[in-house]
Amino acid sequence: MKIWDKTLNYVKSLTAQSITMAKSGHTGSSLGISAMMLALFKDHYNFDISDTDFLNRDRLVLSNGHACPVYYTFLSLFGFDLSLNDLKNMRAYQSKTPGHPEYKVTDGVEVSTGPLGQGVANAVGMAIASSIMAERFNSVGFPIINNYTYCIAGDGCLMEGVAQEACSLAGTLQLNKLILLYDSNEVTIDGNINISNRENVAKKFKAMGWNVIRCNKGNDFKACSRAIGRAKKSSLPTIIIFKTTIGIGTDKEGTSAIHGIALNEEELKSFNKKLGVFENFYVPNDVRDYCMESSRRGKLNHERWNQELAVYATSNPELYRQFVAFFDKKKVDFEKIYRSSYKFEGNSGRDMNHAILNMVADKLSQIVGGCADVAHSTKAFIENGGYYSVANRRGRNIHFGVREHAMAGICNGIALYEDFVPFCSTFLSFANYMLPSIRLACSMKLKVLYFFSHDSIMVGKDGVSHQPIEQLSQLRSLIGMTVFRPCDQNELVAGYNCALNYNGPYSIILSRQKLESVDGKYKEAMLGGYILRQAKSQADIVLFASGSEVALALKVADELSKKYDVSVVSMPSIELFERQTQSYKNKVLQKNAKLRVAIEASNDTVWYKYIGDNGVFIGVENYQSSGEGEDVYRKAGFNEKEIVRTINRKMSEKGNK
């Protein structure tokens, strides 16, 4: 038996054993992709197990994350920090081998995957980031950045819209270092793929601008390796269509019955007998040595790269300085930006953001990003930054097209590549399209900036489809997301300061309409919430507001102050506020007040946490009609007279006339 065949048999056995031990897992695809993964790890994938953050390493994304049992097997066999004991504990609580790959949990895993198609978008982002780095820093004779991005995907991944959006853009951008390894076993959970999808994948990808390679022997190691070798020579992104057999070698091979089940003990014993494997969680020395040859090759590649980098530094001193500076955690002088921000007073949130984004991007070359075909509306673009394209890999603005979901997933990939700070932008109402990708950014604590404009029902004439009502509550509900809705330019600068000094995704919520001047407080805004207008003594009424409703709250306070002692609290970020000390929060919340009122053009019930069950929330209770923005806003209850009337009535009910 050839050593690669023996190795493949032990890979299959170990994978099946770990799934059986866990009593759950996806045996079918794990076995089906084992040959292509062995070919990749053994002959092509460039990695260094002694330094898994090596800059010029190849990136590997398992988009069909449910096939992680075989992924873990390869990581263990090729020397990553994953033992056979870890394979035994797969899917156990807090193990290093969770039910789907998780970033920063398992050594060698580049990205958290599981929701199908997400990994494809992430891989496109990684390939974009790599090409930007290569264009910026490579010089003749010194290809400092020349890594490949490999993405393994199944039938389910390619049915997901996010993958199709991303692949369409990848073809347009001719990302030739991107290789998609497609596990075409034609079986999904519910049966044969033709019950839901009969498209010609090869023709579809060809039409999208991809190089297409067929490998009809997808369960043959040598055939798989040859196909990957051909793909690496292409000037276009390449999809390799591997015709595989799901659950190969089991009694249920080729059927949906093997998709997501574990073999029982008898089935496992029969399966291992076919493979000629009779030990449990055991790796023969010749198999281990065969695998570790590739690991040693990767370490030598890294050492050669270090030597080339040293020569590069001498030959290209200025370029090397820029290269090193890219990874420098350079501080932005936000105090200076704040002192000049008065120039933007009275502008819309999106216009303020455009100005401040450009001031920050001028200092941080790591910032790149773009919009879902709405740059002229959201104003989120870098002037003089150029547009990223086949002809201009240096461009800092990316035309994502009308592809919100892929845009968010691609930005995750850019953030994962190396030290980039990607941004993406669209209308707040369309954040819904992006939520699955945003949620993964939250789970991985990625530094991605989201600029959502058209932040309230003030958008008016476009009607309910464009009027964001639920979106603030949706974004705030994501664990790890920081939402910042500034009331003016001072608070916006504070939001940027926090965003770039906090590890995790950040949503900045921006108005389309001009914001009235309220003289927000820069330093206090970084605390998430603060008293903008102090009561004369003990507040009778506390008004809480965010964004454009802060100006309205101040007007309401002016009227109420004729009868009551009123305090106004600006709350640009509930998440930042919750990180403060309890004593500070108590000071801002003023719980001894007779009535606390929240004013925000949303339906977010989180405000009741601060105003209490007996408080008043002036929010958006119903979908609104199309009309002039100010009319829609006023008729929804956001007008001074109606709010004052509501508060007076509530105070009267409490016996506070």
C-alpha cells in the first residue's frame, strides 16, 4: 500500500472515531473531503506550526464548517497544537475541538465557520487583503506577499446567497490567488441536490469570471493534488469541482443518511476493518513522518522568507519602512480632530462622518472599505484613496456592489488577514441583510467598522422599507457589538476614538438629515452616556436620548423646566455606558427622579432598563407611511408639544403637579 493511501485510511479512521466518541457529528462530508484535504496539506498548503501567525502563510477556510472533524484530524497529524486526546474530546464542553471551527479556540483555524457560505465570503476578503498587501509592498525580485487563500465548500455553501454574492465579486476582481475547493457530492441533508438545485455550477462560475477545473476523481489523492497544482497557475480565481462520494467507505455512502450522523460501534468496527485500521486513536510512525515532512517544509519556507525579508529591507529601505509602519499601532490625535470638529457643526451625520473618516484614514493606512453601491448616499469613502480594482490593487475604496451580506462577510475576511481595519456602509434599514456576518464578527471580536446612515424615520419619502425601526435593537442585541449613535460632531469624534481603541466590531449610526447643534461633550461621550444638561438641584424628570433625538430632548427640557427641575442625558452608546462603574452609572441615571423618559426613534425596549417600568418611552410603535421626513417624524410622536403633553400627563398621574 502506498504511504498516501495508508495515511488517508488513518485520517478516515481517526475522523470517524472522534465522531463516534462524541456521539454526534458529520461523518459524510468529513470522509468525502479527506482526499482533497490530504492533497492540500501534503503538497500545497504553506504553513508553519511553530508560528501559525506567519504573515505570508496560506490561508485555509473551511466554509462547510460541519466537516471540522476531518479538519481537526489533519491539524493534529500535521503537528498543530492539537493532540489525539483533543480528537477524543471533540464537541465536549470547552474542548479545543468544538462542533464547528472557532477562531482563537483551535490552533490553525483561521476563521469561525458554520453558517454555510460565510467562509466563502471570508476567503474572498482574505484574498482581497493579500492582493492589497502585495501591491503595496512587493518589489521586483521580492514577492514578500504571495500567499494563496484556499476555501473548502460544499453544495450547501454554494446555494447560500452570501457565497454567490462574494463569488460574483471575486470573479469581477480576478482574485487569482483564491482557490475554491468544491466538494460536489450532490447530497444534502434532505436528499439528492437535484430536488432543490439543478444549475450547472461550472457554467455559472465561468460566467462569473472564474477558472473552472474538474476533478472527477475527488476521492483520489493524486488526482486531487494535480488539480490543485493546476489551479495555482491560473490568472483568475479558480473553482475545482471535486466529484466525491459522501461518507465514502461506510455502508451508507452516497446517501443523505450519512450526512450528519455518527457511526455506531458496530458500524465503526466494520468501517475500520475495510481500512485495515485496528487501533483506536493511534497514528503509526510512518504516517506521522509522512505528514510532518510537509510541516518541516513549511518551517523552511518561513525561514527562507525571513532571509528574503532581511535582504528586501536592505534593498528597499523606504518600502520596508512603510511595510513595518503598516503593523505599527499608530495613535491618532483625536484631541486635535476634536478641536477642529466645530467646522462640521450643523451638518448631517453622514457628512460629519465623511470628514472625520478621511482625517483618520489619512493617519491609518490600514483603513480600507466601501459601500453596497451607496457611497454617494452614505458618504463613507476615502477621498483620493482610489478604487480597488484589477488595475488598481492599491485602491482603498471597494465597490462591493449591491451585495450587503457578502460585503459584511468580506470585511470579516479582510480584518482576519492581518491588521487591516475594514469598514463597510449602507442604510441602517439594510443592516438586516448583514446580520449573520456581523454576528460572526462579534463572536470573533474583529475590528470592523459599520457606518449605517439614514438612521431614522426621518428618511420619510422612501417609506417603511427604508425607515429603520427595529435595527438599533437588533444591533444592540448582538453580544460584543458596540453601537454608537452620536448627536453631533463632538460625540462622533468620541465614537471614533473608542472604535479604534476597542477590540471588536463597531456600528456608528448616522443621520441623513442635518443635526442641530447641541454642544455634545467629547470626553464624556466616550463613557457611553453622560449628563448633558444638569438639573438645578434634584431632578424631577430625567430625559434620555440618543442621536438626533438629543436636540429634541433639550427642547422638551426647556418647556418642562417651567414647572419641573429637568436633567438631560445623552446616551450615544449603551454598550460603552454599561462598561462604566456602578457609581458612575448611578450618577447618570439619577434613580431618585420622579420620572425618567427615553426618547429615541426606534422600538428598542432596552431603555426600560434605565427608565424603569413606570418610565415613559417615546419610541416608534408602528410602521410609518411615506412622506416628508419631518412630517413622518412629527406624526410618529416626535414633536416637542406632544412629548411635553405626555410627560405632564404622566407627572399628574403620579400626583406631581
